[in-house]
Amino acid sequence: MNKLEELAKNLIEGQKDKVEELTRLALDDGVDATEILSKGLIGGMDIVGERFQQAEMFIPEVLRAAKAMHAAMDILMPLLLGTGFQALGKVVLGTVKEDIHEIGKNLVGIMLSGAGFEVIDLGVGVPPQKFIEAAVENKAQLIGMSSLLTLTMPSMKDTIEELKKAGLENQIKTMVGGAVVTQRYADEIEADGYAQDAPSAVVKAKELLKLI
Ligand code: B1M
């Protein structure tokens, strides 16, 4: 097993200290920060995503892997910024107005970051106007909305309508998800995309931004 495979393996296992150590060792050995990110970390997170989808890994394990990923990213980020590293795209993410469920939204954010997107997480209880303002301010290409309550789902529709009123629907795509949300509902409110779980959200975001 080479160093980057070992890094990916430890990331999957959520071994934060080991992941930090291996990231530093790889840098000392002259491995490029972009390669460490793409082959070691993103490669590892891809496997975490697949295992989570197949119910071979569960939320606490995903969160442990994410912590390890963030620790390694803290080491790599200054170097990546120095080399002109470009994120795949920018996503403004949040749980909709009057909804405080955040676990699924956080998982989606973790997986998107792990896949190479820059995620601007607005937290929970995000009103339509805030999604739009943040997307414009940050020049984001995608707004991701999570809803866990039947009562809060209409806020997704409101955001999409506000986006249309502002004439931004061709520049900023929308993706929706959350336990109560379905493809049918997404079609009904004319969201650009729907994803059932966090790994599918990564695939859908790439599709919407025409990266695959
Ligand atoms: Co709430 N709650 N809750 N709750 N809660 C549900 C959602 C509920 C289904 C439970 C039930 O009755 N069986 C029900 C909603 C019923 C409905 O509307 N149809 C419910 C209710 C009613 C409520 C309260 C109203 C209860 C009350 O106070 N009477 C209240 C509302 C508060 C509010 O938001 N205003 C409430 C409160 C809470 C807690 C605070 C206690 C807590 C949240 C803690 C937190 O997040 N910090 C909580 C929890 C934990 C749940 C359950 C048990 C679990 C939710 C969860 O985290 N799942 C939930 C029951 C359930 O879903 N089984 C329930 C794990 C998470 C990984 O899954 O969020 O679905 P999920 O995310 C998935 C996918 O959906 C998808 O990817 C994720 C990962 O694969 N996904 C996206 C999510 N967002 C996405 C966005 C995307 C794409 C994919 O694109 C942008």
C-alpha cells in the first residue's frame, strides 16, 4: 500500500491523528498538495460516500471521517491556495426557514467539500432571501436546500420563486433534499435537482454544474 492509499484508509477509519501525520509525511516526501487532496482525501471520502449509501458505514463513522478530512484540509489549504487550486464550484447550503434539522444538511456539506466543492454553509432556519443574497455575494453556482418537515418544504418553493423574480435562475441552480422531499416534489417546485442522500447530492451537484 502506498502512502496515499494508507492516507485514504486512515481517513475512512476516521483516524484523525494518523491522517494528519500521513498528510505531513506525504508533504515532507515532496508529494504535491493537490495529489494528496485528490488521491488521498477525496479518494477516501468517495469510498466513505459509497459505504454510507450501502449502509456499510453509519453517521458517527462518517462524521469521524469528516473530522479527519477537515484536519488534513487545514494543513493543505494554505498550500493549495498558494498553487492556485480551484474548487469544482461554490455551493450555498442551508436548512430552510423554521427548520432546525441539520444532521443531513451537514453530511451533504461534508460530502460536497470532500468532493472538492467550496461550501458556504448558512446553517439552519435560512429564509429565501438569505439563500439568494449569499449566493450572489459569494458568486455561487448552486443553492442547496434541506428540509425535514412537511411544514417547511414550501420555503424551498419560495426560494426558487424569488430566484426567478430576481432573474437569476439561469445563473444559479437549485438542489433540494431531506427526508420529506421527493423527486416528485422537486419537479413540482421546479428545482433543478433532487438528491436522496449525501453521496447522490455530490453526483447531482456535478451534473448540474456540467462537471460530468
Ligand atoms: Co425532528 N422530525 N422534529 N428533530 N426529527 C423528524 C424529521 C420527523 C420525521 C420525526 C417523526 O415524526 N417521525 C418529524 C417530521 C414529520 C414531518 O414533517 N413529516 C419531525 C418533527 C415533527 C419535529 C418537531 C416538529 C418535533 C416537535 O417539536 N414537536 C421539531 C421541529 C423543530 C424544527 O425544525 N422547527 C423537531 C425537532 C427535532 C430535534 C431538534 C429533536 C432533532 C434535530 C437535531 C438536529 O438536527 N440538530 C430531530 C431529529 C433528530 C429528527 C429525526 C429523528 C432524525 C433526523 C435526522 O437527522 N436524520 C427525524 C426522523 C427521521 O428522519 N427518521 C425527525 C438523519 C439524517 C442523516 O437524515 O436529515 O434525512 P436526513 O438527511 C439525509 C437525506 O435526507 C439527504 O441526505 C442526508 C444524508 O444522507 N439530504 C439531502 C438531506 N438534506 C439534503 C439536501 C440535499 C440533498 C440531500 O440537497 C441540498
